[in-house]
Amino acid sequence: MNLNLSGDEHNIYMKKVIKIILISTVIFSSLSIIGLFFSYKIYLPRCKFLYDIKAINGTLSIISVASCWIYYYIYKKQEFLLVTLLFLSLAAENIFMGLMQTNFRILRNMFCISMTTPYILRTFLITLTVIKNSKTAEFIETNKIVTSIAIIFFSIALSGIEVVYRLNQDAEFSRKITVIINILIIIYYFIILGLLAKKSVVQNEIIYTIIIGSINCFTIRRMYAIKEYFTGYNINLQQVCNIFTFIGFSVLVIGLFSETKRKVQENEKINKELVMNENKLLSVTENIKDLIITIDIHDKIVYVNNAVVKTLGYSKKELIGATYSHILKSEECYLDIADFKRNRFIEHKIKCKNNNILNMESIHSVISNENGNVVGHVVVSRDLSYRQEFEVMKEKYNEIKEYDKIRTDFFANLSHEVRTPIHIIYSCVQLLNNSKTSGHNELWNCYNKYEKTIKQNCYRMLKLVNNLLDITKLDSGFIKTDFKNYNIVNLVEDITLSVVPYVEVKKINIVFDTEIEELYIKCDKDKIERIILNLLSNAIKFTEVGGNILVYISLEGEYVKIRVKDDGIGIPHNFRKFIFERFMQTDKSFNRKKEGTGIGLALVKSLVELHNGQVYVEDNETENGSEFVVNLPNIKIEYTEEDSKGEEIEGDDKKKRNDKIHLEFSDIYDLVE
């Protein structure tokens, strides 16, 4: 038989073999039955083998039973235990009747080998082979030794009782009853053999065809024995029956030998494939990063992969054979296989050899045998640190994604911020060009009319460029600072009062107040001016006509607090925590009422942090108005004799400040007269 066939090809090949054997059995049976009608003409030549065949059959019967037992113990098939008991009964009867005919002359001319009562017992056994989930068959398999002894006893006892019965009853009546019972059983046998043939084809098992062929020979033998009841004692018919017995036992022995050899070859092939697949599986499990632990039903570790050794610090020798729950137990963690009964996937802690505790997640699977009984467990664990790394990466990804969206919006707004002042300046230039043809006076009047508009939009573009440059410098760490000790109260007051003339158009009331008269702290004057002017610019921008702005300074602990409070439109609660992020705007639409790029407050935050301070929006219950708070450390620079204090603001500094005010207020068109 070619064992190199694929699975489907092998099944097709086996079905063909089974069908050929079954067809051959049918043909053999048909010819044997036809020969039954011509048995009166049968003449067998004298041959020593034919005279010794009864002894040979006795030996074959013992070999057949032994072969059946061996096959059953190898493959543990319940049906074959029943077949074994059937042949055990047949062998017991055959040997017993052979001894009876040899030792009792009165039986020599009586063909008593074809006993009816043991035949009924065997009919019961062969019936159980085609019944599914028979409790009787399960009982027999559970008590196979006792059942085997009982079968031998009843086969011999029933044969002996039947012999005595036949000798003491009317021969004619006994013959008729025996013939009727045997005919009915033979018909029933052929039905059972048909069911076995169907089972053989469906399950694709050639062993059933071997059983069919063997039992079929004994059934035909009985038909020839019945013939003798009608014709009387016939030595030739007895020899024919002995030949069928020989063929029946031979078919079983040779068939079992061939089938066992085939099964062994198949098992060798399967074992080779199993070893190959096992090596492939080991190569995968040994190189996988997950921890794989196999445990038997007694909670003993039978396999661990390299990841377990590497992660836990134990050697394989220390782990194999150890109790799973004990070796990984500590005060902080305890894991039992029973935990998985409640949840197949659990999170737990696991103890390493160096007593380190790892957070793990594990999934559990059971290992079952062919009967569905649990024989072991597989626990696959993974270090939860990957999840933490994943969450960090996910958070960074979301930050980058959000930042990219904000940056995209910023550049869209930036194009609007640049285009608007350019269009205004270009429009003014066109008006000036048109007025050139009307004379110098008209040109002069036109220039005076649009001078502030041109300057404001130039300042606006210059502010945008400066903010972008400062943000870039802050990111790269190249921004320069000039820290000196300045009177922070006078500095903030001067800045606040210097913007008052610029807000007269909106009739905004700006008030400066302080609880301290003088306080020198370490700061950069230019950076403080940028901070305060930016906060005042935002307050003026979002405060309606006739509104109020308060700038208040106080000393609280180690910080100087500068508060810029307005009663304008305020900042939505859900937007306050993002207000100092770069490119953030409460209104990003291109037709918004208030202009801005969304980087002013981000720049304020960075400049405050250069002073080791903080800036935040004070929470209030309503969304009307806003209050920005700047905390600056109350520290001074220790001067040497060569150093001097920060100078107060005079002359040119005031002019520079006015230029800075123009820059910061350039995007507030409400201030243009």
C-alpha cells in the first residue's frame, strides 16, 4: 500500500480496497451457496492435510483469539472487543467439540460441531457491534476479564447441554427445531454483516471488511452443516465445513496481521510528521516573546519556552516538574489554575526569581485527550509593560495628530492674517496713485487720510513676523535674556498708563492698582513689556465700548502676582485649559470679528517661564470677562560693585515703548480713528 498519498487520495484508495474486498466476499458467498445445492456430488481426495485440519483449526482458533486481543489492546475499539469475545466463544466451542468427538465414540458420526445455543450467544455479541452507545457493550468493556471467562464457560456449557439434549430427544423433532433456528439466525447474520459493510464504507475502516469476510465463512459453514441434517452423516461435508472453518480463521489472522502492519506503517508516518510538526512548533514557541507554560492536571510544569526563562530568571531545570502556583507565589501575587475557570483571560502579578513582581496578562487553554478528558493546561502570558508603552505611543500620536491639525489651521489663518493687511496696504497705495493725477494737495490729503491705516497694517505684519521669530527662538533655545533688578510696580504701572491714550476711541476705562508701592525683582524689562502689552492687547480687543480693565499687583508668599482683569466677552470654560497652547483661537473662522494668529498667549507663557514663573486664567463661575494671572518669583540679583540696578524708563525708552504698543495693538481695528 502506498503510504505517500495525501489525505484525500488515501481515503479514496481505502474506499476502493474496501469495495473490492466486499464485492469479493459477496462473490465468494454466492458461489459457496450455489455449491451447496451440488454438495451431494462433492468428493474430496484423501489428503493428510484434510484429516489434520481439525487440529490445525484448533490452533488457528487460539491464534485468532490472541490476534484479536492484541489488536483490541493496541487500538482500544469497543466493537473489536465484542468481535474478540465472539471468536473466543467460537474457539471454545470448536476445541470442546473436537475433544468430545475424539473421546466419545457415540459422537463421532454426529456432526455436533455446529451447536445452536452457542450460536445464539454469538448472535447477541455481533448485534452489539452495530448498536451505538450500548450500555451493555460499555459494561462488557468495563468487566472484560470476567466477561471473557463467562463467555468461555457458557460456550462450553451450552454446547455440552445441547449434546445431551440431542442424544435424549427424538432425532427427527430435534433436527427440525435445530434447522429452523439456524436458518433464522443465518438470515439475521447476513443482515448484521450488511450493516457492518455499510459501517466499513462510511468509516473507511478496512478492519470491518476483514471481520465480515471471516464471519461470512463461518456462516456459510453452518449452511453446509444444516445440509448434513437433511442428507445424514457425510464425511465429505464435514471436511468442507472444516475447510470453511480454516478459511474463516485464516482470513481473520492474515487480515489482522496485514491491517496491523498497515497501521504500524501509518503510525510511523504520522509519528514522523508529528515529530516534524513538533520541531516546527518548538522553533516558534522558543522564539516567541510571550511566556508559554504547559501544566499537567496535577499543577506540575511540564514545558516552558525561552521567554519564561529570560523573563522570570529561572532555569528550565528549576521550572520543569515544579508546582506552577507555588513557584510563582508571593505575598503580592498568587495565581492558581482555578482562577481561569472564572475568566479565561485575566490580569495578574507574577514573581521572578529575584523577587521582582511583574504585571502580566494571561490567557488559558485546556489540553484534552481523544475522549474529551482534560489532561493539561497551557498558560500564555504577556508583560503588561507593552500596554503602557502602547498607551504612551497612542498619547503621543494623538498629540502629534492634534498638533498637526492645529498647525494646519494656523497656516490657513496665517495666510489670512498676512493677506488682509497686504490687501489694505495695496488698496491705500491704489488710492494714492489715483490722487497723484489730481495734484499735490489731493495727494497730501489722501496720504494724511490713510497714513494710520498703512502704518497699522505694517505694524500688524511686523508683529506677526516678530512673534514667529520669537516662537522659533524659544523652541531652539536661542532667545536672549537680560535680567536685572527692576521695580516691578513702576514698570507695570508705566506700561499700563502708556496704553490709556490708545483706547480713548473705545472709551475703555483702564485702572492700575497695587497693594505694594515698591518692589525690586529679577526680570527682563523688554520681556515684561511684551507680556503686559500682550495681555492688555487681548483685554482691549475683547472688551466692548465703555468696558473696564483692571491691572492689579500683589505680593503673595514667594511670588509677585500681576492680574489683568476685564469685563469683556470672556473665554468659554471648555477652552480655558487650551488657551496657552500654540495656534489656539476661540474663533478660527475667516470672517471672525477679532483678528489674531493664536500664538500671542503661547509666547506670553514661554516668556513667563523664562522668569521661572507661571501664567494662568483665573476660574470664575460665569463666562463673562476674564482674568489672567502672572506669577513672578520674588527674588533679586546679588550685585557686585561693578553692577548697577536696572535703569528707570526715560526718553528714548518711552519712544520704543510707543512703538511696541503700536505693534501689539496693530490687530485691533477698533482703535483706528
